[in-house]
Amino acid sequence: MSFQNISLQHQNTHSLITITRPKQLNALNKQTIEELNTALLALQDRNETRVVIITGAGEKAFVAGADIKEFADFDVAQGKELAAEGQRKLFDLVANFPKPVIGAVNGFALGGGLELAMSCHIRLASTNAKMGLPETSLGVIPGYGGTQRLARLIGQGRAYELIFTAGMVDAQKAYEMGLVNHVYTPEELLDAAAKMAGKIARNSSQAFASAIRAVNAGFEDGENGFAVEVEEFGKCFGTEDFKEGTTAFLNKTRPQFK
Ligand code: DAK
């Protein structure tokens, strides 16, 4: 599989996707979104990959937003169509990905960049990271799920403030708001993400997929999160991982999940 705007590396039980447009601060153009979609779909089927990490190349940016050059002359229909397509191909794909996805936010995460980070299940940031949704300064609103995911993560009032002011918060502030789980120095960030991936990968992938479906169901219209939890909980009893996990516990050994 060859890519121009991303790289894909496999390390033990996790795979690392790096967005490699550092000169454009890793801005998300259409091709990058396509490549991310292709890579993610491949990782979904790759048994050895139990956790995915997404980061940006260079020392400055995770992703500085959607590529402004690409949408500057869009009309209403194009804006709507591309937002829907982008949400489906990348942002919803990440949020509903059946394997845990960690966003390693190594610098600016603005607009579509923060929206990508917020689609990840877990966010780790480096001390130099800066996050915000500057869309209203460009005359648009966040179009890749940002209005929804930011309010869920940090509450409506704080989300409105970030969206209305188009301002940025640093990593420490983002941590205090609950926007990121942990903060590390830039040198430590990827190792910390890999370490977390390793810790996660010791547990059941089948259970991860069920947990992701259940957690996400609580935020979806027309879904009853508690009912989905019951359903997914029941399904776990039919998995090999459940047999492996309980047998190992009873035998006082470590489970070896496949
Ligand atoms: N798009 C394209 N190029 C970008 C970019 C972006 N988002 N961000 C940075 N770059 C480019 C710069 O143009 C510059 O390129 P050259 O001039 O060297 O060719 C290079 O990256 C380095 O940037 P700077 O020289 O500006 O670097 P500084 O350190 O001075 O400033 C900065 C860093 C992150 C503060 C600044 O680059 C900046 O403000 N960037 C723009 C941030 C931003 O507003 N991002 C967009 C948010 S809005 C849509 C769906 C969703 C969206 C839109 C449409 N549809 C479905 C249609 C979402 C929109 C957004 O994400």
C-alpha cells in the first residue's frame, strides 16, 4: 500500500498512522482524507493491529485544519456534500472504529485537526500542543463533527466559548477541560502513546469493539445506550475472548487474547 500524504508503520500490537504534510502543517486535503480512509479500512481487517495511533509529522502540528486552499471557493451544495463525505470517510470512521484509536496531538490541532483528534477514543497531547476551532473566523462552523464532539467532551458553555472566540487553548488548559487525557513533553509523546497502546493490547479486542459500540450508542439519536450495553454485554459471552479471560482468571494465569 503506497501513500503520498500519510505513512503507516506497524509496531508490535499497534499501528502508527502519521500525516506527512509538515510544510502545510499537515492540513487535511481531500487526498489525505482518502488515504486515511484507505489505511484505516486496511487496519480494521489486520488481525495483528489491536490499537491505532494517529499523529502528525514534524514538530509543529498534529493537523492545522482542513486545507483552506481547497474549500475557499466552495458553494453551499459543495460545502454540505464535502462535510457529509468527510464525516463518513474519516471522522465517523475513526469514532466508530472497532479498535481503540489514540490521537497523539503533537502541536497545532485546529479546526478539522481538533475534530480528528476528538474523533479518536483517547487523546494524548505534547506540552507544545495548541487546540481550537477557528472556523467562525473563516465564516464557517466546524463541519466535521466538532460542534457535537466538543460540547460532549468539555460541556456546552466551554464549547460555545471556543467556537465563538475562535481561540486556542494550550495543552495544560485542554487537560484541565478534559479535552485530552494526559500531557507529555514532545520527546515523550509517541513513546507514551505506544506504552498505552501496549497496555490496552493486553486486553480483549472483542470486548473493545463492544465497548466502543456501547459508549457511542449513548450519544446517538434514536439509540438507547443502556439497551446497546445489554446487547453487547450478552454478545461477549459468546466470544472466545470471554472463555480465554475467565479461564485464565480461574487458573491464575494471564489471558492470551487472539
Ligand atoms: N490549510 C492550508 N494550509 C495551511 C493551513 C490550513 N489549514 N494551516 C497552515 N497552512 C500552511 C500555511 O499556509 C503555510 O504555508 P506557506 O505559506 O508556507 O506555503 C504553512 O502551512 C505554515 O503556516 P504558517 O506560516 O501560517 O505558520 P505559523 O507558525 O505562522 O502559524 C498557524 C501557524 C497554525 C497558527 C497558522 O498556520 C494558521 O492559523 N493556520 C490556519 C488554521 C486554521 O484556520 N485552520 C482551518 C480551520 S477551519 C469543510 C469541512 C470542514 C472544514 C471546512 C470545510 N467542508 C466540508 C467544505 C473545516 C475547516 C477548518 O478546519
